[in-house]
Amino acid sequence: MGNSTITCTRRLTFAAGHRVFGHEGKCRHLHGHNYAVEVTARAPRLDRIGRVVDFGVLKERFSAALEEWDHGFLVFEKDTAALAALGQIEGQKIISLPFNPTAENLASAILDQAPALLFGTEVVLVRVVVHETENCRAEANLA
């Protein structure tokens, strides 16, 4: 295969609410998205049947992490007004984050979790793309 780098990508989805704390436009309001996340992996060599990793492994490892956010409300821990408002709703799933829940920060957080999620494999996550809408996406890449 020469000097090429081979990667594989798995698409996953979750639904969540958020607001972008400090945003100057309409994203400052509480709202939600059906997010799509693409995780792209590489390995030092293909496995015995010619794969970087089975797509099911990527689904299993990353779906569990995204499940924590699914159907919850992602809130920056410094956004006290949103936390207080959402706290008034009995049973509301609130995920307090140490960062503003922008698509860029969500992509970076997923990439940062990858070594722990892929522990025990030779697989390295090299790229995460978070689609907030079909027209808007953010990407985090391994340096």
C-alpha cells in the first residue's frame, strides 16, 4: 500500500439542547440540535482481515460516551442563568460542562476522550467532526 495513510470513519448521532453562553446572536437562546458526529481512526497497520478497526468497535466505544449527552441539556458551568432555569424542570437531564457547548468544543472534548475510549487497541482517533446542523460543522484534528 506504499506510503498512504488509511483511515476509517464512523458516523454517530445524538440529540441535545444547549445555548452558547455569551453569543451575540440567536444561539444565546436555549435550543437544541440533532447532532451527527464523525469519528475518524487510524492504526499503525491494518488488521488480519484488512481493516483499521471494525466500525462496530467505534460505534460501541463512542456511542457509550455520547449517550451521556443524548437527550440532555449541555450547559457551560459558568452559565448560572441557564443552570438555574433548567434546574426548575423536574427530572431534566443537565450536563454541566467545563467549556461552552459550541460544536468546536464538543469536537475537541470527544477527541480528548478518545485515548481512554480506545484503550487496549492500537487505534488512534485522528479527527472528530461535529455537525450541529446539516449546514454547520466543526472539526478537531489530532496534531
